[in-house]
Amino acid sequence: MNDRDIDIYIGRQPIYDRQLDVYAYELLFRSGRHNIAEVVDGDEATSQVIVNTFMEIGLNNIVGDRLAFINLTRAFVTDRYAVSLPKDRVVLEVLEDIEPDSEVIAGVRKLAAQGYRIALDDFIYNEALQPLVELADIIKIDVMALDAGGIRAHVEQLRRHPVRLLAEKVETRQAFDQCVELGFDYFQGYYFSQPKIIRGQRLPNNRVTVLRLLARLQDPALGPREVEELISRDVGFSYRILKYVNSAAFALPRRIESVREAVVYVGLQTVRHMAMLLAMSQLDDKPVELVTTALVRGRMAELLAMRLDQPQPESFFTVGLFSILDALMDNSMEEILTQLPLADHIAAALLEHSGIHGRILDCVLAYERGEWEKISCNTLTMKDIRSCYLEALAWSGQIQRELLHG
């Protein structure tokens, strides 16, 4: 099997600390050939995918300055393939389906002695795992696989060891609150991107203000002068937009001194997108990762639309960007859209995932979640889709450094 023929699926999921800051990303790997019978040794194929991915893409392009959690196959654990990853940047996860025999325990002990941090994935305690517990730095507990009593018992058992506990598959705010109370150190799951809807309660003033600004920026009748006036009301917005426009990202021939000039040089739609991102980032009671997610979704959707030669690819950016609004606003998308009038096809994509905009959004969401079998985007190959995802990650990192954190 030629390594270059392997289709590499790669994604990431955030891991949060107790303050809901991103502590790390778990990298999601899959070989496109895994589901084809010609693969005789799936363990070997997966190992090659991991090595090739790091060689081709680079760690910083995927996780920035965060740690990367990487799933190890038995081949890596038992030294069949040498691990040559940066010890200060990665956490090595021992998968739950690896039999903890003497060869595996010896392999994990060697990795720990080399200075690698070790995590145990989908952990369910039994005596055979005790030697691995003593070597681990982080233990991941699937909170959907245990009832409340089982989770508590695991926490009490594992607190006897100097390990950090990570709750994975945290899908609701209630589960998150329970895990915080039990003393978990880290959290992983989709709870962060789900709205905490309180029926009959009006949106707080800051959320209403942001929605009104987004509605104005989405008005197709809004011309360059109106956009300039709207942005110039907030000195911070103006400063950050001008700082970004004058950065190396655009490499303009001269320094831009006003929002009006920015519109002329980089385009009205680009300036609108910048202002929408700044507006969404003002909700400081939400994890910063929500805006990161919105950025990646928006840019990936736009890039996919461009690959498919769709007209007005910027409208796909809007769909991806706004797909996180229910979580940002803690309200249903239906209610939000009553206050945020959008074109019918964009609203339908957000509500029902219908039309080409909805299909591309579905592709983006499936890739984000590592639901590889659900990924489909018209005629695009997996390589095309992966390329759009990685480009969106890189663009998101640049936007955050130069616009949102300016």
C-alpha cells in the first residue's frame, strides 16, 4: 500500500479547563481506506496516517499554541513505530480497546520515562488497568457511559492517584455542572455549542444590542457610507479593523487611514464580515472558542462554495458564521431569526439545513464533529474538503491574532 494513496481525514475537538478556556485540542484522525477491505492491517495504516499528517501539515497549523491530544494505536505504544513528536506539545492517548498486557504496559512506561504525558481514553476501571493508572497524567471518563453513581465512584477511586480527570462526551450544561461539582479538571463534548434556552425570558440587553448590529450589517441596502458610519460609532471596532487591514494579511501598497478607505481596498463584504465578527466577540460571558468555531465554519463553508463555483460564496460564510448564534445568544434559532432578518435561503439553511447552503453547512458540521461517514459535498473529494478545513483553521488563527485580539 502506497502511503501517498491514503486519504487523510483530520479534525480537532476542543478540551476546556474549568474556566472554559481551551486547554488543548484532541486531534481526530481517520484513513479513508479504513472502510475498504483491502486494508490488511488497519493499525499500521492509522499509524502511517498520523506520521504523514504531522509531516505534511504541521502541528502549529492545526492547534496553534495549544496542546494536542493524539490517539495512539498499539503499534505506537509497543514501539513498533517510533514516537518522535514534541514532548512539550502533545498528550499521548492510550485507547480503551488496547489490551493492557505486559508489552503495552512496558511501552507506556517507556513513553512516560521519555517525558511524554499519558492519557487513558474512555476509562472504565478494572484491576488490569492499575499499572496504566499509575503511569497516567490524565484519565478521560466517558460520562455518557456511566450513571451518576458510577462517575462519582470513579472520581473517588482515581483521586487516590496524582492524575488530572477529564470528562468527555459532556453534551449538556447539566452534565457540565455536575462534572465541575465532582472536581473534574478538563471537559470535552458538544455542550459548549448548545444553547441554554430559558423559555419566556427576554434576551439580555447586550445580546439584543449585538443582534441589532448584526441585523444592520446584514441589510443588503446598506452602502459603503452607512457601513462606515455604523462601524465608526465604536472606536474599538474602527481601530481593530484598520489594524487588520494594514497587517501582512492584505499586503496593501500603502497604509489605510479610514474605514472608508478599507471598504475601497478590501471590499464592502470583507469589512462587513470583520464588523460582524467583532460584534459577536463582544459577548464576553461565552467561551472564546465559540467565536473560533464560528470563524472556522464560516470560512470553510465559503471555501467549499468557491470550490464548487457557487455564486456569492460570501453568503455561505454568513451561514457558517451564524450557525453558532443560538449558542452565543442562549436562544433558539427560530427566535433569533425573528430579530435578525436574513434572505430566505440563508434562513432556511440555518433552520432546516436545506438548499445548497444547508448541504454545505451539513458537510462543515460533520467534519467538525469527526462524523466522517456523513461527510459529503457534491463532487468534492475528501482531499478537497480537508484542504478547505485546514485553510479555514489557518485563517481563523490569523483573524484572532490580528483582529479579535488586536
